[in-house]
Amino acid sequence: MDGYSLAVVIHLFAAIFFLGFVFSDVLILPVLHKDFDKNTVMEIKNSISSRARKIFPITVLILILSGGFMFSKYINSSIGFTGSSLQVLLLIKFLLASIIVLGIIYSLSCKVLKKQPHNVMQKFHTYVLILGIIIIILAKLMFIV
Ligand code: HEM
């Protein structure tokens, strides 16, 4: 297996772990509200978040490193930046992934600085899930169009 194929596999696993967590947080865990009171749900979610805060940044870092490595095959100074639809879609994919990364950095820094995050962050995981789905579609579409 060459370096590029290995990067694709690593990238794919990181994407599965990352979006898998976001998927369950947005679509599965809300079921807790059916069986538990508000405070218990908060405690369960806080407990899960402490684990998520360790795993999230690592999977995102792996996505950026493996993605960046593959990115340099399609976008570089010798073949150009926006000359093909693959390059344009890859750049859009990169920009959407950057929004997720910036959101995570902002959210972690609020935690460290003990600051209240902006209201828009209340639905951050829902936005990440939507962006993640668009990113996956772009990842496949860029090789088809
Ligand atoms: C939330 C972040 C990201 C997610 C969920 C994600 C997800 C994916 C998925 C599912 C694929 C398809 C892999 C396959 O075909 O088996 C892919 C491919 C790719 N991604 Fe990402 N990605 C993310 C971030 C990035 C970043 C930041 C970059 C660039 C810096 C990047 C560059 C690429 C490239 C170049 C491919 C094409 C690989 C290929 O199929 O040959 N990705 N990504």
C-alpha cells in the first residue's frame, strides 16, 4: 500500500470516528430526555463531553494532517489551485472543514478561559453534522464531476 492509499484509509477512519460521535450526540443522545430529568441528562452529557474533548481534537488533527497530505497532490504551485472542478470542490471541502476546526478551537478556548461561548455554539454539533455530510458528499463528488 502506498503512502497516499494509507492516508485515505487513515482519513476515512478519522472521519468515521469524528462524525460517528457527532451523529450520536445530535440524533441518539437526545432520547435521554425521555427517561431522565434535566439535571441527570446534564450530568450524563458532561461525563460524555469530558471523554469527547480528548478524542475530538485528536481525530480532527488526524483529519487535517492526512487531508493536508492528500490535498497537496491535487492543489500545489505546479498544477495550480482552481483550474479544475476537482480543485474547486476540494477547496470548498477544505473551507467547510476549516469552519469546523475554528469552531472547535473557539469552543476549547472558551472552556480553558472559563468564558461563556456565543449562543450560536449551542447548536454547534448540529452544524458540524450538516457540514460533515456536505464534506463527505464533496469528497466523493469531486472525483465524479
Ligand atoms: C471534518 C473534516 C473532514 C471530514 C469529515 C472528511 C471526510 C472525508 C471523506 C469521508 C473522504 C473520502 C475518503 C474515501 O474516499 O475513502 C475524504 C477525502 C478527502 N479529503 Fe477529507 N475530510 C475532512 C477534512 C479534510 C481536510 C481538512 C482536507 C485537506 C486539508 C481533506 C482532504 C481530503 C482529500 C484530498 C480527499 C480525497 C482522498 C481520495 O479519495 O483520494 N479532508 N474526506
